Amino acid sequence: MYKYDQYDQAMVDARVEEFRDQARRRLEGKLTEDQFKPLRLMNGLYLQLHAYMLRVAIPYGTLDSRQMHALADIADKYDRGYGHFTTRQNIQYNWIKLEDAADILADLSKVEMHAIQTSGNCIRNISSDHFAGAAADEVVDPRPYAELLRQWSSFHPEFSYLPRKFKIAVIASDTDRAAMRLHDIGIQIVQNDAGDLGAAFYVGGGMGRTPMIAPCINAFVPLDRLVTYAEACLRVYNRYGRRDNKYKARIKILVHELGAEEYARQVEEEFAHMLDQGVEPPFAELERIRTFFEDPLFEADASSDIDRSDPDFALWVDRNTVAHKADGYASAVISLKPVGGIPGDATAEQMRLMADLAKDYSFDELRVMHTQNIVLPHVRKADLHALWTALDEAGLGAPNLDTVEDIIACPGLDYCSLANARSIPVAQRISERFAKTGKTETLGQLKLKISGCINACGHHHAGHIGILGVDRKGVENYQLLLGGSEAEDVSLAKITGPGFDEHGIVDAVETVTTVYEREREDGERFLDTYRRIGMNPFKEALYG
């Protein structure tokens, strides 16, 4: 896990004091809201429906117990006793007072955390595979490269005021666990036939109003040129990206309008120019960074035996643990999706428990998943029962990873000033419905995602089943989408037809799962069946 050096700490501390002065001037009326807005956004502070919301960066989703304890303390001291983990591996606090904001940033800086560039038209938090460093299928741990990109992009003067916000994901396996091709830049670290490592660049993906899947513009950039190539991609975007229309300002629009081939040509031209100018990536810094991501001291003879005599525990092991690269270990997913709960929310008490469990059982390390759950990446299989027992007692033992109950949902109209409809009550009712009917287990893998507006913070375009809340003449209406995926088989979901009211959408979800159960063949996921039979059988069941 990366640790701040003196320069990191000095930069963050200076930003805290700068923002403290800005917030003071706003409170004293010396700055108008229009003047203050770009300043607060660069520090992760949004003005929402009921209060300010603060978004805290968790780079590539990795944190330790000390940092998780600090997040819990902030929830208790400055919020209402909970936080909300997001699809960008961050945490948000929804009830912040402006007069407290600088103090929160100061508290974060004491544990090597901040809220810098978690909003605004800049390069946002760099995301990555939540199983990085633990997954058996990766060619290398991608987090040192994500950290290098984080350092390069922080306070970058050329990219502080881009045409629009910018999101980068880095993975290192063929299995995509970070929705890599739905980012502005998706980077997959790959290995060629000669055994050399390089980076495949996918540019121009995204969801929102105009969802697009990023095309590959270069299948193999040498790793020692990764940062330089990323900078070339940004330079072309910064030069030609539209600033006259925020709905057409994302890089996906530029790549689409130029065409992937022409965009790639311009990137290669800029890349060659940068190399001619002697622009070199800071690989000495990468070597320093790598030392912070060395493997923990795994037990060489850790037992792989698991006592499965307790059926509840056995079910949790089957659903919520993932194979690890080290024998005798597993990655354990802590579900923040209890039946009837708010997806992604955790109380301060639960955060403290997760922190303590990470220290006891996972080499003092936690990961935030883009699916709004938490991972303990390195758990001995012999410790799984003790871990599950503690989680279950705290309401964190739901065995529902990748099931219909493991719902991604944005805060929606309960909090967000941009939303058109509520997401949280719909998610709660769906999980309650399927828990009651007992269909969760029989349905198998089924990824359901809900957004309260077209901005798609709930990733509805990438759901096997997606739900989009819209406003229909002042009434909340919910569109149903089918066939999306954020994984390596990436696809965009399609709208089934007319929308439903808040209660009807829950019935509609159950209807399409009934069609799936009727039509599926052996071994098929919901997504597989949908792709085989198409939309029509589902539409007929929904609309007659």
C-alpha cells in the first residue's frame, strides 16, 4: 500500500489550508456561490438537495485499518453516523456542513487521504481491479501503475480544467473487474508472446447520456511509455474536446466524431512529438512505488481445508469468497447489500469492525469494490469461519455477491440534486422481493444496476438488468433495460419499452427473471439467455 512521502504530505496540507481560507470567505459572504463552486468542486465538495456532500478519494480502492477507522470517525463527528461507498471506489458523506469541511480535510490528511480531484473537470480518482495483487489471473499487480498515474495527474497544470471530467481505470488480467472499457481511458496491462509487458489502451468509453464502449487504439504500448502515451491521449482531447456544450464534451464524443482511427493517428503523432522533445516517464519513481505493493508474507503451508458443516457459512463461502493466487488463502467480499438495506452504505460501527477484521485477518488491508462492496483481499481459509461469524453478527454477512440482491444503486433523488427519481427505495424493494420468493439462489449470476438519472452513476447501461429513473411530467418513471455488461464481454443494455411506476418496476424485474427461468439452457447466466433469445420474449411478457 502506498505511503505518502514528504512531498505528498506537503501538497495535501497546503491544499487543506488553501481551502480553509476559501470556505471562510464563502461563509463571510466575500465569495459568491458561483465564485466558490469551482473551488469546492476541486476539493470534492458538492452542494446537493439537503446539505453539502463530500467525496473522499480512495485511490484504486485500497486502504488500511487506520484509514478506515478515520473514515468511521468522520462519519460520527461530521455526518450522521454512516458513509456511502461509490462505484469509483470512493466514499461520500451526504450531510456535511460547510463550516466543517476544512476540518474534515485536515483529519483526512493525517491518515494520508484527501478529496482532491474527486470532482470537477479534471482527472478523477484512478480506479483498478479490487482483487489486484491477490488475483491468480493477473500478469502483474496493476496498482503501482495506477499510483504512478495518480501522481502524474494530481495538480497537473495542463489537465486541471479539461472540457469535462475524466476517468481512468487500470487492470492486468483478461477478466475485467473494473468496467475498464466504460472509462474515458481504460488500460489493460498485457504480456506479449515474447514475455514483455505492455499496455493496451482503450479510449472513449463511458456511460451517461450517450453510453459508448471504448475502442482499442493501441494494443501494446511499452510499459515504460505508459504515462507518456496517456498524456498524449489527454493532450489531443484537451486540444479538440468541446467546451461549448457539456453534453458533448466527454472524450467519447471526440473519439466517435473523429473516428477511432483518426483519433489514434493524432495520439501517435503527439506521442512521437513528446518523445522527440525528450519527455520521459518517471520510472525511477515507479521502482520506488513498487516497494509499497510487495506481497504480504503468506504462510507457505496454509491449509486449504474449510469446515463446511454450517450450511449458512458454506453458502457464504460459495458466494462471497474468490480464489486467491496463494494456496490456503481467499479474497473475502463483505456485502454492503443486506436485504432491504441501502446499497453501499456502512455505519461508523461497521466501518470500525471491517477495519479491525482487516487488521486481524487480511494483513491490515481492505479494498473498495466498484460494485459498492468491501474486499478483504488476503484471508487464510482457516480464518474464514471466524471472519464470517463476526460479519454476520454485525449485519455484514449477506451471501449475495453477483446475485440479484447485489444491486448497484446511486443515491438518487433522496440526496442528489441532479436526479429525477429515487434509486434507493427501488433497490430495497427488489432485494426484499427476491429474498422473500427465494429465487436469488436459483437465478445465479444476475447483475442489476439502478440510476436515478441519465448521468448513470448507478451504471444502469452495464447491468444484465438495468433501471433508469426518469421524470414523466412530474412523476417518477422507471425504464427497464436488458443485456448490459461491464466485464470483458462488455455490452450496453437496451430499453425494453415504456417505463413503469415505482411498484411496477419491481414486478417487471420479476417478470423478466421468470422468462429467463423458463427459457434458459444448462449453465446459462441471465445475460447468456438474453443474448441467445433476444429481447422479444421479454417484451411480450412485459407488455403483452
